[in-house]
Amino acid sequence: MHIRAVRLNELSVLQDIERAAGQCFRDIGMPEIAEDEPLLLGELARYHHAGLAWVVANDADAPVAYLIADRVDGNLHVEQVSVHPDSARRGVGRLLLDHLAAHARSAGAPALTLTTFTQVPWNAPYYARCGFQLMDDGRLTPGLRNIREHEAAHGLGRWPRACMRRAL
């Protein structure tokens, strides 16, 4: 497997990966998350054009996971990272996060940030193992507060969520 930039003709594949990856939320009583539609193709294309969209591709060069990021308050913010269940539990997500960290360092960003569910094993506990630390709500930057407000308006506040930061 290798990491490369996403190609425009693969954006629908990213949607398929996210739908498949989201199904595990059904098993823990969060069917609304499993049913939530991925970003639209136009939105995914924006990440591609910004140079902030990567895939892990298999030996046939087909994407099995992806990560998209935003620039938020001087840091790179993980907007979405999804791994197809057929490729899960092999370090693929960590590989993408480490790739983003290297990209962020080369761009002079001091940290990676993300928002996540705190009580989902493959969310906050996983990210903590990848070097992220929970952020106190009082220390959130304006951009992270805006993201949390947008998430709450989208219904994600129904479950405990938090921001996390990985210093680079």
C-alpha cells in the first residue's frame, strides 16, 4: 500500500469508502452516523484542488482509505479520515495521519487538530494512541469553535464530542 494524492476521477470512490466505514456506527447505537451521507463531489473536489486530499492505495492502485484536511487557525485540521472495513486494523489510518503530520511540518503548521466522538473506541481513544490530546473547551481557537458549532447544528452534539490536538 502507498499514499498518494487523490485523483478527481476517484471522488465517488471516497464516498463509497466513507459509507462502508460508517456502517460500524450501527453496531454501537449510532445509526444516524452510519446513514449520514458523505461530502458531495464538489466539496471533495475542493480538497483535491487545495492539495489537501490523500488516499492509501492498494497494490492495484485502488483507494482503500482517504484523508481530507482544512487549514484552521494556522494548523491542519483533519476533516475526514475513513478506512474501508476490508483494510481496517492494519495501520492505514495512522499512516494517513502521519502523512498529514509530515505535510503540516513542511508547511510550518505547529499542530494537527480534529473533532471526534469521545466514547467511540475507534475515535478519541484511537486518536490518543496516535499522539492527539484532548483539548479543554476553554482553549479552543475561533476556527475550532466554529467547527463545533457547525457539527452541533448538524446533530452531532447528540453524542459526546471533543477537539483533539497533535503537536508537531
